[in-house]
Amino acid sequence: MSLKRKDLLGIQDMPVEEINLVLETAESFKEVSGRDIKKVPTLRGKTVVNLFFEPSTRTRTSFELAAKRLSADVINFAVSASSVSKGETLLDTARNIEAMQADFIVLRHPMAGAPNILAKLLRASIVNAGDGGHEHPTQALLDLYTLREKKREFKGLRLAIVGDIAHSRVARSNIYALTKLGAEVRVIGPPTMMPLEVERLGVKVFYDMDEGLRGVDVIMMLRLQLERQGIALFPSIREYSRLYCLTPERVTLAAPDALVMHPGPINRGVEIAPEVADSVSSVILDQVTNGVAVRMAVLYLLSGGK
Amino acid sequence: MSLKRKDLLGIQDMPVEEINLVLETAESFKEVSGRDIKKVPTLRGKTVVNLFFEPSTRTRTSFELAAKRLSADVINFAVSASSVSKGETLLDTARNIEAMQADFIVLRHPMAGAPNILAKLLRASIVNAGDGGHEHPTQALLDLYTLREKKREFKGLRLAIVGDIAHSRVARSNIYALTKLGAEVRVIGPPTMMPLEVERLGVKVFYDMDEGLRGVDVIMMLRLQLERQGIALFPSIREYSRLYCLTPERVTLAAPDALVMHPGPINRGVEIAPEVADSVSSVILDQVTNGVAVRMAVLYLLSGGK
Amino acid sequence: MSLKRKDLLGIQDMPVEEINLVLETAESFKEVSGRDIKKVPTLRGKTVVNLFFEPSTRTRTSFELAAKRLSADVINFAVSASSVSKGETLLDTARNIEAMQADFIVLRHPMAGAPNILAKLLRASIVNAGDGGHEHPTQALLDLYTLREKKREFKGLRLAIVGDIAHSRVARSNIYALTKLGAEVRVIGPPTMMPLEVERLGVKVFYDMDEGLRGVDVIMMLRLQLERQGIALFPSIREYSRLYCLTPERVTLAAPDALVMHPGPINRGVEIAPEVADSVSSVILDQVTNGVAVRMAVLYLLSGGK
């Protein structure tokens, strides 16, 4: 079986079989990163361009390592130093990159839908590495990989996603993925951070964290975007933490073997207590490890691999 | 035949046979970038350092890809984060890079003549990637490659270069190259953007764009340096566009099969109308594709290849 | 023989045999960088991450080249664009890098002791590329390599280190190394730049440069940190230069075949006269060349090479 798509734009339109194909393929690539020589010649002579309009060293590094371990050539196209500041449009920048025969453009862009536009107009494979508040599909896929590794089954799994649901592409991609796969998804956060009619995505809404955590198998914390504090969605960080920080006490409300996840970077003491982040329940660093494997699988499958 | 030079500093002192050698060599490298595996071992174990004192993601990326597809190791030496900000001189920086056994230094520098100074004092091959308002030889070479690909012959070809001729290294390198190769070159722009005694370079001057475009086979637009607006060379961008923007109507003044070129990044609606940039006459993206091939050829030939 | 350590954190705790092992190993790697094909497959499939919390293009480039010539995959983790600005702790950042299966983390950090913390908590090999005013071990090792190359013996060698001894990690690492190896070390600088009880490190203190230079075999100048001028340790740069700039006249006070060293980047006319920097006594560029070889040796030995 192979992916019947040129691009990875989001989870919403991805059939369950394709999700499973990525997860299964990632397994063999995870093995590669565990080897002494972490490198396979799969994408030798291919060009991957990381086109990042928002800074994210972590995601960029994960994609860069994935591409390098597949032996591709990688170019980092930084935005601040780029011709974008000279007024060029996104599409012109991308067309130029494609004209240099890039095989993959890994795009992070503040505008929802930006990767979809490129995907329609370019021959290169577009991988969405986060587009505004829309989707972040490789994050959802690495979360799924981690869940499957630890919990085996998605069906019947009870998950709570906690934080700024309304503005989180991580939440959105995970909600699409997890509901598709038969998990029961709860979303927890203050009313100001809850999307309108979020129930229509098939989730249960909780404004009270303690209530929402009761009995769940997985707690997926979202990062509080401290750097976007301009939009005041709550009175203060202290107040937010009082209501929505994952403390050791709150973890005990979940199932005894509940997992704690976070897409990183974590704000210790803001949305997650340090003891929880470092506890045995936490699979935060597993997520990071699995991110490289999942991205290797995505690049491989989009290039026509089976 | 091989290049009898250590460095590529400009087109002015480059004999026609050497220009042709680069163009012919680029042809086989263009084929490499079209392959499934875009990589040859030609410069394996060589070190290419991109030393950029002005930001230009596009040119840097083109050189980086050229070097990587030749299997060289590439280092990007960014200026803002570099020791230059600690007061080190250009020459000391370059000597340090050479002491790390760089084989090539690709230099972009705001000062005309900077690459020539390095070339005299260093053993490494210096490739001028743009020095002030002086030269940008690989841009001219990729323009020539594109012209030859589309028009076969330079002799008798009628070209118009439009824009800020006085401050454009692209214009200067192209004027040197095209007049050498027997083309008829016109320059079009406002008097404030025309170099003194430009006719002595063997070109015809036009201040009226419509008049200058009449019957030409190639229209080469220059980028309006919006970011250098400090030097007010015209009343307003709107006024500039009214007089010198390449509109569909103006294209019809040229020969029926006239080509439209632009070194990029383009300012849509400023110096070029969007419909023109995206029209079949436009070879702007071919220029980008050919840029990688030409730079591969330059690196290869400077390293002693034949 | 092999290194019995996972990390290179400083010279202070490094036995003489290990220092010698690095120097001897560097010799064969220096030969690699002198070859036509400057590349060996030694670290193929290994991942080296340059994690720099202070900008230093020069040191980063040296490590990047060392890693690439050993065929490792290299990731530059820039701090300004990184999640550090989002409030993540050093340890979380490093844990994330390790979770992506980095084999080496080359760390530059403004806080003394930062690499030691990481070394204790991570499995990856930590290489200290400068931590605050503490240590810069690869700089000392490349200085030793250069000295051995030029002077053969450390025993009885008379060295003067000149400048801001108190705030220099280069001075500190070199003092540890040179006194261990039997050299006679003098430190020269104004009282405001001299550490308290510096004599306890086994050095002789001179406040008068002419007196301190008398008869030495090696003059090791330190860079005046012009960019840290906030802390006014002397009345003016002019005054500093008058007292502590290495002029041609001052060089004549040293032994006739004395070497002049400097870790770079040099401030011409501030701490070193241009004629001295460019004289035959100067081994400043040898230091740069040897830096790549020494860093190759360090990466190789830490990975278990013998």
C-alpha cells in the first residue's frame, strides 16, 4: 500500500488507512534512529526545503534530522533573512524554491490554509508543519504513534485535551485524528479558549479541569502561548495556572496508568507542574523521539514509498 | 578546455570562450538537477563557505543547492551572528575561513571590489555573489544560459534592460556579457537611475519605456529596491510604476515572441504587472532553475574541471 | 588507548595522558583536512547538534566542519530563533535534542557550569564550546596542538597570557593545561582584570607588560571584549592599548623566536598591532587550522575511537 496523495496538509481529510500506513511505516524508521549508524539512503539526491515563516527550531530540527537520516539534501529557508521581507508573496517564494527542483517543501506559516494553496499550484510535495490555528498533522501523527506504542488500541481510549483549544492547531489535528480512530475525546479549558460549537467535532466540553480529567487514559496538555499574550484570554497567568495547570493532584483524578503528553516546549509551572513533566506518566520525550520517525515515514511515503 | 582562473569575480574581464565554457558545462549539470537522484560526487570532500554580508536567502540557497548536488560540504556564514559584528575586518574573517581549508568562498558584500581583494590574498577560489553596485557574474551567466536555451543566438539579439541601471550589479554584469556576445543592448530608466556616460558601455539609452521596448527580443526587468528607498531617485513608487512598470500593453511593443526576464524577487505591480510575470513570455522561473546549473558549472570549473 | 570520559567539559579535570591522546589523534585528522578529499566516514550516521546560546560563527563553523569532515549529520540550533525565547529551560531544550537521538551536543552557554549539568543528566556526549568565564577546553587543546607543532616541548616553555585574565575562559583553560604540562605561565593585565589569588593557579602575575614579556617563548594575547564594555574595567580603549597592546617593539622583549598567539577574532590596533598579527611570529591562522583537527579528534575520541 502507498499514500495516494502528493501532500500532507491535514488530518481532517486523511482516511484511517492512510493514518495507519504512516504509523506502521514510522515503526521501521524508529528502528533506524536507534541504530549505531542512523542513516538510510532512501531519499539520496532529493531536496527538502524547510520554509518557515514562524520560528520553531524544534519542529524544524525534527524535520531536518528526518530528512538527513534519509540522506536527503536539506535547505533551511529562514524568513527574517529572506526575500519575504523584500515584499515577495508566499507563492512567488515557493515557486522559486520549486524552480530549484525541491522535491519537498515543509511549510510553517501563520496563515491557515497556506499549505493548501501551495499544494494546488506546485508539483513539489507540501508538508504542513503548522498553518495558523488550522492543522499540524505531523504533530498529531507523532502523538498517535506514541499512543499506539503505549496503549495499543485507540478504540475506547478516553483522552482529555487541556488548554487553549480554540487557537491550537495541535488540538484540532488531534481531535480529527482521535475521533476518527474511535477514541473518546474531551476538551478542557476556559470558555474564552473554547471554539464555538466545538461539540460538532465529536468532543465533550469541560470548563472544570478536575471534572474533565476524571477517569481519562491520556491527558494531553497544550502549551500556553505566553508570547501571544497580546490577546488577553484570561486575567493572568497565575489565574490560568490555578485553574488549568496539570498538578500531581490532578493527575490522580485520571486512570491509574494515565499518560501525560505535551507537544512542547513546556512552560514548567504554568500549564504543567515540573513533577508531572518529569514523572513516569510523562511521555513528552517519547513524543519528540517519535516525531523524527513519523516525519521520516511521511517524507518516505510522499515520495512514493510503500 | 578549462577555466584559466582561480576566481569568478566579474564578467568584464572574462573572455567569450570562458563564458561559453561555463554555459556548455552548465548544460550537463542542468541534466543532473532533472534526475531522480540529483547528486553527483564531483566535489566530494570539498568545502564551500557562503559568506554573506547582505541577506539573500535566494542566492544563498541557489549556491547551497549547487554545492550540495556536487556533494561538497557547505557552511553558511551568516553576518549578523558573526564575528564581523565584533569588529573583525572582512579580510581577517576570510583568512579565518580559508585557514579552515575552505576550497571556495562565495562572497556577497555591499562594497564593490571586495571579492577582488580576497581573490588576490587568498588561495581559496572566490566566487562573487554580488559586490555593491559592481558585478553579479553568476546572475549574468544564468541569464545568458536562459537566453541561449530560448533564443539560440546572441548575435543580433535586441535586449532592453529596464530600471535602476545605475545601481544594479545585475545590469552591469549583463551589459558586459551581452555586448561581448554581440547582442544589441538598450537601457531604459529615468535619468536619475542612469549611470553617467553609460553609452560608453556600448548600449543605447532610452528614458521613454515605450520607445525603448519597440521591437526588442528580450525585456529584462530589474527589481526596484524598495528597501533602499532612503535614496529618493523618483517622486513615488506609483510614479515609477506609471512610467516603468512592464504592463501587458507594453509587452506588445516588443517582438511577438519576446521573452520577459527578471532576476527576482519580483515586486508584483511595481516594476512588473502580475499578468506579465505569469505569462508564457516570462522565463523568470527558468532563470531560477538555470541558476543552480550555472553555479554547479562555476564551482566545478573553478575546481579544475574540464 | 581511548578517552575514559563521555564528555569534554574542561581541562582542569583532564589528566595529562588524555590531553596527549587528543593531541596525537588530532595529528592524523590534520592530515585529512590537508587532503584533496577532506572527508572520512568515521562518524557516518551520527548526529552532532551545535547548541549555541551565545553567537560565535567562528567556533560553530569550526565544529561544523569538524563534524562534516567526519561525515556526521550536523544541526545548528540557533538560540534567537529557538524555543529558548519561549521560556524553555536549558535542560528541557537539551533533553529534547537528546530525544531526537543526538550523539553529541556542542554547547556554548553564558553560564559557567552549564555543560556540567547537561553531562550529568544526559546520555549524549557534551562538548563544552565555552561556558561563561569558566572553560573553553577545545580552544586550549588547539593552542596546545599549535605549541607542540612549533615548539615540540611544553616542559620549561615560558608563556605570557595578556589581557582580561579574570573574565577569560580561554586563559583559564590554557592555564590549567600549560601548568599541567610543565610550562611556566605568566599572566599580564591590569589589576582590574586579574582574578583574586590567581597565583594559586601556579602562574606569575605581571601588571607591567614589558616586564612580563621579557624572555618568553610564547605571547598569548586575549581578545578585548569590546562588546562587553558595560563593565568598565579600564578608563578607555586607548588607555588599554597604550599599556597592553602587543606592538612590534614589545615583541622584541620576548625570546628571538617567540610565537604570537590569539584565539580570535582579533581587534587590530586594540590588543594587537596589525604588523604583529601579520608577522612571521604570528601563528594565529595555524591555531584556526588546528582547531578543526583538534575538534575532529575530540568528537572521534568521545565516540569511543582509539
